[in-house]
Amino acid sequence: MACNEGGNIMKDMSGFIHIILQMALLLTISKILHFFLRRIGQPSAISQMLAGLLMGPSCLIRLPLYRHYIMPNINEDYLLSLATLGRMCFMFLIGLEIDLPYMLRSSRRAAIIAYGGTLPCSLLAACFSPVIYYLTNAHGSRLTFALTLMLIFSNTASPILVRMSTELKLTTSEIGRIAISAALINDMSCLTIIAITSTGATATNSTSMGFSDRATLGFTALALMAFVTLVTRPFVRWINHRNRHRHSIRNTEVVVILIFVFGVSVITEMLSYNSMMSCFILGLMFPREGGTQRTLVRKLSYPVNHVILPVYFGFIGMSTDLFVVFHARLFWTVVIIVCLNTFGKVLGTILATQYLQFPLHEGLVLGFLLNVKGHIDMIIITMARKNNIWGQEAFMVFLTTIMVNTFIAGPSSAFIVRRERRALKYMSMGLEFQKPESEVRILACVHGPRELPTMVGLIEASRGTDPTKTPLAAYVMHLVRLTQKMATTMLYHQQEDHRMDDNDEDELGGDDARQINTAIDAFTMENGITVRQVTAVSAFSNMHEDVCNGAEDVRASIIILPFHKHQRVDGKMVSGRDGVRLVNGKVLRHAPCTVGILVDRGLGTGPTAVASSSQAGAAHHNLVATLFFGGPDDREALAFASRIAMHPNISLTVVRFLPMRRGEYEAGIEMEASKDNEVLIAINNHEKEAQADEEFLSRFYDRHVATGMVSYVEKFVENGADTVTALSAMEGMYTLYLVGKGGRGISPLTMGMSEWEDCPELGSIGDLLASSDFTTTGSVLVIQQHNKTNEGDLDEDFLML
């Protein structure tokens, strides 16, 4: 008895050692392959599948020494378990990171694309199933074979698609997000069909479990998911409350949560149902505010993406034996299935995207991405073999098609993205040119907790009344100055250790980071607006690079920066760190989108007055003024103000400054322009901008002023002195002023104002509004529209994956 137990222990230890060797070899081979394949734009999933193919029965396993010492047959079950574990972790992580508001908003379009690609695939599978049935020597029911083939043709592997989209740098783009949503809808639909059909198949082919028993297990699984859904949010909120003064939750709590997730997944698998949906729903139900979601994403991202997923993808390759399909009949069967599958998916997706008025190149990218295959297909073909729908030959044929389809999808998508990179690369078009119902993506930067209340108040004001009509994506970037002491600490602690569990003060950002996290969590809980947090640590000299790169990563519509001066208790504006001003100036020059500089004097009766009054239903209204002199920056400011005007607790007034005498105004322009010998160019530019101003104001008036949503006032002035007088008369009337930085060309309305500018980065009007002599009660947002003519060449490493 003791000998048997000792033998079992030695056998388990041997299996564990072999698993470690196999994982190390798989990761090494995949890294080597990806080093070369990334040069031609191939995602890492392709390299990992190829590594599995090399290690499997198609190549190295046929060598006796390798099969005996590295890959004994006993380890196939271990690899399957690891692949299943990887699938659970990844689906849970997808649920944690998914943009739920966007998924709900785009559900109709995503469903049209998902089912549009499914319909032709299903029709082709049904039509050609007799031919494929004959070629694969299947021996089960022809109807069941046809239904199984339709599922295989229709399915999309969301884990592989998410990974490919990430490495193609599409996850924050519209096409990438719609592809992920469509893949998840497809995956969940296929899992539901599998659960239903497997109940009937089990009842027909199994003597140990009848239909009623299987149905009982199904209702038990549904009851389990309902219970888990009900308890997850209160449980996570309790953990958040327990760690409300910490940046992250404790490692023990992370372990408890993961055990809970795996426990639910294991029970679901024991009930004979796939656990992908349960893991995804669990992640989806996690509240976005608090340290729990933030900690889990940070803790899981690296091991899932760099260890677990490669094993999952490699297992698909290791399960494939290409020698089986070298027979001419089976080879041509694989070719027929791959061609039909690819043709159906791409054709259906293009038709669906054309119906939704997507560009053709985006339809092609979506078509190839949605044709990736993965674990659900393996479940389907394994179930078909167990239920005697087909034999080993057909099983290997369909397993090979899974590999080939994914191999085609990766390079094809990368090729189209590379060719259409000018269309697919992030390029901000300016708020002025966006449709009113388009999503605004705000990247708000803060150096500490002081700037945060007004920033989040501005974010809340930008939401409008109906998030479905005025969608908003908000990001807060905490800019942490890299000092010599911090650099030494980071170099010494290159790996995370236990200090983060016991003392959050040692984290980057220190107490400021904790206060920012706590404030944003409270804001999200109160207003229901998900604010994603990013921390950038760098010296002031290159901090603008982090801001600009962050804007590109999140595809920001506007960057909002804090002014380098802050208000004292007596209302005077005093300078803070000079490095902040340096950062603002560089961002204004290099930003890939619109930039706003916020002079913070609070919003309304308090720093979060907009948010609090909205929640309480108070009668208090924040009065906001947009000052319009003309030019692209003022039009951009007015476009941003139109979003704020939709908030129920904000009253917007547009104050347009016009020349008192038109003839003298034109003469003043010519006189100023003649000083630089650029009369014709200045007059021509002025006429173009004046026409653009009138067209934009006309549309704005019809949409907002004529409907009574916005007030409109015209002030007539002759020169810069009159403008200063008119602005001084508005002192204390508004809680927020929006104005363009400049871009007005030569204007007599602001003539002479630039001579006493203290902060040129705000422009002449913004500088006056921000001065201590003007007002002590109203914040100022100075906006500069992105100038496309100053864009550099396209980033050459856009596709260097």
C-alpha cells in the first residue's frame, strides 16, 4: 500500500516536472518565432500556435527521445487543464476590463455584425454538409452533422480576437471595440446553443443520464449563476469599503476572490456545462469603482497575457496532427472547409458593415478577425466525436481547420491594417467636426488631489442628460514627477514585493495617489460614470511624451491640463512648480488632439457642485459662459460647450463679440496686416475663417439657441480696450468661462491685449480671465483645437507588434 502511494507521488512529481519543461519550452519557442514574425505584423497568438504545432504530433513528438523525456502522453490531461484554466482567467479578465456602457450602446450594431457573419456561414455549412460528410467518412446522423458544422462555421473565438486586436493596436478604436463586442455576442450565443443541444444529445446517447437529469443540471447551473450574480456586487463593495483608504486590496483578498471564481467555474464544469460564460459574467458584475477591480486587472494582466494565454494557444497547436490530413482526400477537405468558412464569414461581415455604413476596409478587417477559431470549436468537435457524429479522421480534419483559419485571420487582418493604416490610425478630427451623438473621450491630467474636484466636475458636466445620446469615456492620468530618489527606489525594487501590502505610502504617487483613487471611486459610485485611471511617472522634461502617448492610446478627443497657477484662500493666483508650465507648453505643441488648460477656481458652490446638485435634484444651476471672438479655437470651445449645455444643472450663455463698425474693422485688419507685408494672405485667411464661423454658429443656433437650451448674447466693441471693459463687466457672473486660445488671426477686437500677456499659452483672452485682477470666482477653460497641418509623419512602429 505504501509502495503504491509512493509510486503515485513520484508519478505526480514526474508529471509536474514535465509540465514545467513543456511550458518553458513552449514559451521559449513562441518568443523566438514571434521575434521574427512580428517584423511582418503577425500577432503573438500565431507564434504561440506555431510553437505548439512544432511541439505536438506534427513535428517534435515523433522523435522518440523528445516523446519520452519531454512530452509523455500522460501530460495531455495536464495541458488540457492548464488551457482550461487559462481560458477561465482570460474570460474573467475580459469581463473586468470590458467597457460595459459602450457594449450596451453598440449592442445593436455588434449583433448585426455578429449574426450577419453567421448567416452566410450557416447557409454554406448546411448546403455543403453532404459533401463534407462524405469526405470525412462521418457515420452519425446527417442532420446532427449539418447542425454541428453550422456551429463550427459560425463561431468566433473571442479570447484570440481580443489578443489579436490588442497587438494590432485596435482595442481602443471603434473597429476594435465593435469587433470584441461582436465576438462576445457570437461566443455567448454558441455556448447557449451548445448547452441546449448537448442536453438533447446526452439524453439520446447516454444511458446513465436522461433528459430530465440533464435539464435539472442546467437549471442548477442557471440558479448558481443567478446566486453568484446577486452576491458578487455586495461582496466586492464590502471589500472596497474595507480597503477604502488603500490603493489596492490585500493579496489574501485577491486569492479569496480567485478561489471563488475558480470554484464557481469548477462547479459549472462539474454540471457538464462550459465555464466561459460564468467567468465572463463574474468579471462583468464586478463594480468598476474601488480597489478590487483595479488590483485584479493589475495582478492578472501580466501572468494571463504572458504565461497562461501562450499555454492556451499552444495547446491548440499541440492537439493538431498535420500528418493525418496529408492524405489527398482529407487535405482537400481541409481546403474546402477553410475556403467556405472564410468566404462566408468575410462576405457576411462586409454585407453587415455596408448596411451599417462602415468603410469597406473596416468590413474586411472585421471579417477576417471574426473568423478566428478557438476553444469553443474544440469543445464542439470533441463533443461530436464523443457522441459518434464522426470519427478520429474527421476530428483531426476539423482541428486542422481551426488552426488554418486562425493563421489566415492574423496575417490577413495585419496586412489590411498595414495598408489602411492612415485610415485606421488614431487621428483626432476636432470636436468641431464630430457629430453631436459621437463619443467624446476626455483625458484629464492631474498632478495631485488639488486639481481633481474641478476636473471630475467638468467630466460630469460633459456627460449631458442621456449617456446613450452623448456618450462619454473618461480617463484621469496622474502625472508623478520622477525624482532622483524615486528613480533609485524604482531601480532597487524592480520586482513588486510585500511592501505594497503593508504600507501604501511606498507606492508611486504616495498619499496623493491614495487620495485620488478614493475621490474617483466615490465619484464613480455617486454618479455612475466610469473613470479609468492611469499613472505616468517621468521627469518634467519628457512628461509631455507620456501625456501625448496616453492620448493616442485612449484615442482622446480632448486633453485637459491643470494650469500651473493655483488660487490661494484670498483669491489670488500664485505660481506652483515651473515644470508644470513647461509640460503644458510642450503638450500644446505636440498633442495629437484638442487641448484644454483649466484655470481652477472651483465649479459653483463647491468643487463638485455640478455632480452633487445633479444627484440631489437641487434647483441650483451653474452658469457657464462661452466667449466667441472667431477662429478655430473659439469654434472648438463652443463645440465642447455644446456638450456641457445638455447637462440639466448647467445654463450656458454664448457671448459673441462683434465689431461696432464693420468698415473700420476691415480697415483695421488691413492696417495690421500691412505691417508684415502679408495683406492678401491675412485678408484671405480672415474671410475663410469668418465664413467657417458663420456656418458653425448657424448650425449651433438652430440646434441649441432656437430650442431654448442656450442663451445667446452679442456684444459690440471697437478695440482691445473695449473688449477688456466688456469682460470686466462680466466679472462674478459665471462659474466657468470657456474660450479659445487664439487662432483668430489679426483682430482689432483683441488689438494690444497681447502686450501685457503674462501667460501666452492661454492666449490674450484666457490670460486676462486667469489673472487675479479679473475675477476670483469663475474657473476658466482655454481650448486649443488640434491643427492637422502640424502633424508629423505616421508612427512607423504602428504595426511593429
